[in-house]
Amino acid sequence: MWRNSLTLLGLLALLAIGCEQKGAGTPPSTSSGATTAKSGGTAPADTHAATPATSAAAPITQGAAEGGDVVLFGEVGSLTGPEASFGISTRNGIELAINQANAAGGIKGKKIAVRVYDDQSKPEEAANAATRLVNQDRVKVLLGEVASSNSLAMAPKAQQARVPMISPSSTNPKVTEVGTYIFRVCFIDPFQGFVMAKFAHDNLKITRAAVLKDQKSDYSLGLTEFFTRKFTEMGGKIATTEAYAKGDSDFRAQLTAIKAQKPEAIYVPGYYSDVGIIARQARELGIPKKIPLLGGDGWQSYKLFELGGSAIEGSYFSDHYSPDNPSPVVQKFLAEYKAAYGSVPDSLAGLGYDAARVAIAAMQRAPDLSGPAVRDAIAQTKDFPGVTGTITLDENRNAVKPAVVLEVGDGKMKYITTTSP
């Protein structure tokens, strides 16, 4: 859903978590798919629909503005637009973590609230939202974004304001290179590219691959670079590399060129919104299922099945976690998420949950809630028990953790293997 110029920075909701508070007699705005938790409860959210944002910013709660008894988080996500599935799952994971923290007493005796802005899957809107959150709303920490291009637009705003920012799932290395206040709880593309190159070479015995990349996506370009490098180092050959641009819907020319090179697999490091269509068109052009598509964590969405249908079956992608993991930490999260939202959480929900929990744990350890103190506490994160893996932040503020490979089946994603750094 696209907005007119009057709604470029519509505030989705002020989620006053854990206690019912209202500001200046005006209740925070909520809309379909968003929730305002009251008295520790959370209503189920519709995770299968994009959430329209309101056109006017709701005020900060009375407690945050006057009593100082609320710790305000900021969140920026793609709640509408082509990556809406990512933003909604991430929002739910963050909300669940904050709900649980408030039930346990909050941070230093203060309740937590989160102010959420929809960036409509646009980098320029992500930058505007980040500016508003750090300069006007005065949030203590910024959570977001999912897409690397959007996080790269946000990061300079957070760095300049000395507000710690944690990206749940932006994997491009450039994101944390922006500055010392920028963190992530996901692995980065050099590792993810290695994981799929290794799987293709060692498990699938692929020696000749083609690549179809999104030339306007930092995420796609990074994965292309690292997959190509690692696959070649392992003795594989890249038969051809073709390109498209975000927003394209016809990939037949590129796929025809790829077909002519007779690859054994096609690496498509894009987002689910493109990959599903690419899979259908590949099979329509006669590229058989014995030539699988391979990809990264941008594939993770229930909509991949809707868009790709049977054409995507038998393909593989690297991801952050699998709900099939028997770990007690994972299974507890699954049960709590399903109780709150009525669906099985994907990796984006898990990463949002982990990002919020890392921030909360750091704030509890920090001597105070100033930007520098919180930044230093986040940087000290080590062996944190995340649902997407044990998280240790390295000297570059990147998470060191394993990755999984999943196979796309008939309406489900099957765990295949785990690769550790």
C-alpha cells in the first residue's frame, strides 16, 4: 500500500506495553494488525496483512512525558510496501519481548513503551523516521531495520545523535561500519554467502552455478559478491551473472540467458517478493526443478509459497533459525508467540525478539540510561541465549552465530543443516 504525500511518516502506533497509559486525554492510535497491550495482556495481531499507519503522530504517554517512569524505545519497520511481511513479523517479536520484560518489572523499575514508524519499505522514509525518533521522540534505543538499504539510511542519524541502534536482521557488512553506536543481532553476508556456497558445493555437489541479483539492493549485491567469491574458491564456476532491479516483474530475459549457460543451480539473493515470481517464470521457461534456486534469508516469508507455488519447491536458502530446533529456548518462544499471535514465528520474528531482549538486558546492566552507557553495555553482549542462536557481539558490533539451511517444501520450510562460523 502506498501513501500520499501527507502520510510519508505516519505513526503506526504507540504501543504502551505492560500498563495502560494515555497521553493528554488522547489515546494512542492503533490500526489493523497493531495492538496496544493493557495490564500485561497482548491481543492477537494479524501477521498476514500489511498494517496501515495513522496520518498523525500520537503523543507520548503521560508517564513518559511527565513522570519519567517509562523507557521509550523506537522502532522503524516496513509495515507496508513490498517487504511488509518482514516488518510485521519483526514488530510482533519486539512487542512480545517488551511485554515479557514489563511483566518481569521493566528496566530499573520503569515500564517500557515502543513507538513504531512505518517506512513503507523505502530508505528515505526509514531515514526520516529515525531522525524523528532520535531528535523529537528522544528514544533511548532504536530498533530496525530489516532491509540493509533501509538500515544504511537510518544508521547515520542514530550515530550522530549517539543513540544506540540495533538492527535485527540487516546482514550487509556496511551497516555497522557506519559507527560505534550501530549493532546487529544477525550474522553478516560474508558468512551467509559462505554458508550457501559450501552447501551447494559439499551437499548438492554443484560445480556450475548462475547468479540473478538485484542491482539496486545492497543486500543482494553483498550476497552476490560473497557467494561468488567462496563458490569460486571451492572450485566452482559461475556460468553467468544476470541483474534485475527492485520493482521489476518480468525476469524472462535474464532467465533465458541463464538457461542458455546450462547451470546446475541458480543463486537468487533477493527478497521473497521477487524470488517467488522468478521461480514461476524459470519453470515456465523450461528450467527444470532439478536445477534448484538457492538464496539467503530474504526468502523467509509465508508469502514465498503464495508467490512461488510449486515452482519454488526443492529450492534452498540460508536462514537464522528453524522452529524445528528442539532447544528449550526456541520451543518456549514458539509457544509464547503462538499464544500471542496465533501463528508460528518466522526468523524475522525471532530476530526482532532477540534484538529487543539484547537491548533490554544491556539497559539493565548499564549504570544509567544515557546513550554512551547503553552503547557500552550492548557492546559487552556475550553468550546471550537468543532464540536465533547464542549471540556474542564482536569488535565490529556484529553477531557471531551459526546459520541454518532450509529446503522449501510443500507449504513448509524443512531444516537441512547448521553451519557454524
